[in-house]
Amino acid sequence: MQSNHKSALEHPVFRVISKAAEQLQLETYVIGGYVRDHILQRGNAKDIDVVAVGSGIALAKKVSELLPGTPKVSVFKTYGTAMLKTGGIELEFVGARKESYAENSRNPAVENGTLQDDQNRRDFTINALALSLNDASFGDLLDPFDGIQDLQDKIIRTPLDPDITYSDDPLRMLRAIRFATQLDFVIEKESLASITRNADRIKIISKERIVDEINKILMAPVPSKGFALLHKTNLLQHIFPELVALQGIEEKEGQRHKDNFWHTLEVVDNIAETTDNPWLRWAALLHDIGKAPTKRFDKKIGWTFHAHEFVGSKMVFKLFKRLKMPLNDKMKFVQKMVLMSSRPIVLASDVTDSAVRRLVFDAGDYVEDLMTLCEADITTKNPKKFRKYHNNFQKVRDKIVEVEERDHIRNFQPPVSGEEIMKTFNLKPSREIGMIKDAIKEAILEGDIPNEYEAAHTFMLKKGIDLGLTPVK
């Protein structure tokens, strides 16, 4: 590959940085992901790291002065970095530095250094590539660790001894797996062994940073690659013991169950082909976590996982809480998907109107997501069975459309309100009102009456009289 990459620096902002660097007499380079992605032709990233041999903060301020509109500079003195946004691009400036780490922290002690010091502290050879912004060598590539070769060979390798790189900042272990997953690269053998050796160091990393990397793995085109590597290196045990517990096949009296861990990874890959909704991908990852604690062997029927969906949905809350993930509607969505994950499967063999009405009533706006999850859950390698299951789900989908058009069950509101029941029977708030409302809902879901006011009103009168109430004349 050529040593000059001026084509990566066509955006006018690079000439502005070059001019500012010249005025301050600072050696300046673009480094990291922007350079890597340009060489891989992955489209140029919108966030760009600029390293100066000297003060990155001073360079950011000078660049801002030279840019139209003088964009605001955000300074992070603790880290010696500064950031500004211009024309849809986010620039981060940092002074070249040397780092040394204490054992119980990934926040290094920092001192000024050369460009070489700065490249030594990078996580991977492919992220240590730098392009010169200096006038005399503008666009020249500096590649001290043969990162270009690693890009060509699709290899993730650390610039220094991997034990030092990973022990210093254990988040890099997750980053190695994330890059291998996103780019479809291989982690170099010694590096992979080092991750396994250092796996328990992940304990010093904040849950938020861990989840950030997990999300990126989960959003990759083939997420199973990352989760298989997390498992192989023992990192998964520290992050998701609930998933590790699913691994393995037990046999009793000639009866075996499938390996629910590898099945889960297949489901995640399947869903990755059909949705970019991160929370639906989370639901796929966690849909079977209730199977480990509910696994039982029954001599008559074999292996059972009774109520695993209910148990799993409770586990979702604990897992989200432990990983400091949002305990809001996103978590409730994942819980609902896990809780209902078997419902369409049970339905598929006998698609009745009332069962579909209940499914739509319980799933509400998420019935489409639920069907997507259930279709991803078909991992059989038997083509005949595969076709049969998909055909059955298509029947359920067709019935959902038909029932929804006719009965309007989604986001169901009862045709008769509680206030009207109170007025009709001259009641104060009481148990009877709830009983009548529930009876109307059940009658509609069962198909005994249509989802219409007149029918519901007549039913209400009858139900009230059955309960011994007298309508007001």
C-alpha cells in the first residue's frame, strides 16, 4: 500500500488543523479509528482523533479560532484533551503522552511524550496508524507496528506484550473481541491466550463501559462471533453467568436436551438479519436464561423447563440492575419479550381467533417484535421442519391481521368505561366495577361479543344483574 494517504485528508478541516499546528510549531497527526476505517474503505468516521506533540488543548483553541463561526471548545483538563464540533465532524485533540498504570485502575498516570510513546500506548496495531498533518509530510503514514499488514491479514494484535496491554487497561480485552466481531478479524493467538489469562481483571472496569462494548458486539452483523470469543476467553463468566449456565447437554435415560447456550447464539444471529432494534437483540440474547434454573427431568416426559419464560423475565430485571442498564421501558420491553417468547409457538399448532386476540391484547404494540423473535428462535437444521414452523408462524401473522382489522384489540380500551358502570348501577368505587370490566374484556377476547359499544353495554347490564345489582332507571 502507498505510504501517502492524502485522499483521507480531503476534508478542509485537516488543512485548518495543519495551519494551526504550523502557527504553534506543533508536530500533529490524525491517529486511530479514522485512519483505520479509511484504509479499510469503511467510509470515513465522523469522530476524528488528533494527537499533537505538545498541548492538544492549545491546538484545539487555535483550530477553533481559524474555523468559521469559532466553534466552542470543550476542555477536559484532567485528561489533557479538548473537543470541538464542526460541519458534522467531532474532533478530539490530545497531547502525545506516555502512560503508567496502577494495578486497580484503568486510569493511567500520564506524562508528555513523543508520537512513538503515544503509538506504544494504543490498544491495537490497527489503531496505532497515524497520518501526518505537518506541512512538509502532509498525508504520510506512520506505521511503527506493521498495522497495515495486520489490516490486510485481518488480525487484531497489540503493539506491545499483550499481557501489559490488557492488564493495564482490561477494557481492551472487550475491545479486541468487539473489533474482531465488527470487522470479522481474527485475534492473534498469543493475544487471545493473554485475554484468557487476564480475564478476571475485567472486574476493575465499570459496568457502563462493559455494557457499551457488549452493545457494539450485539449490534454487529454476526454477534455470535463475539459471544463465542467472550465464552472461550472466560470473560462471559464475569459478565453474564446466566448465559454460561445454559451451556452443555445432559443425558438421562437416553433423553437429551439441546445446548441452550449455542442455540441462543444462533437465535441472536438470526434476529440480527432482520432487525437493528438493540432491545429486540437483547431479548433474543436473554430469551432462554430462565432455562438453567428451571431444568428438570421427568421420567414420563423427559426434560422440562417449566415456566422458564416467567423466571427468565424476572432474571432480566436483576441482570439489567447488576449491569447498571436502564430500568425503564426498554427493560420492560425485554422482559415482555422474554415472558411471551413461547406464546406464538404454542399458538402456531392451533391458530384460534380467541388465542390470537389474547396474544394481540397482551403484546399490544410489540406483537410484530414478538413474532420476529419467535421466527428467529427456529434453529432446526431439518429443512422440512424449518418450512413447517415458518408456515405455521405465517398463519399466525395472517390471523393477527384478520383479527386486528375486525376486533381492534391492540391497545384495547373497553367500550364501556368504569364511570358508565358506576352511573348505570349507582355505585361508588367498588370491587363489582372491576368484575364487570373484566367480564366485558373476557367476553370480547373470547369472541362471545364483538368489540363494540352496544354489545358491551347490553352485556354489562346482564352481568350487573347477575351480580345482584339494580340498574338506575
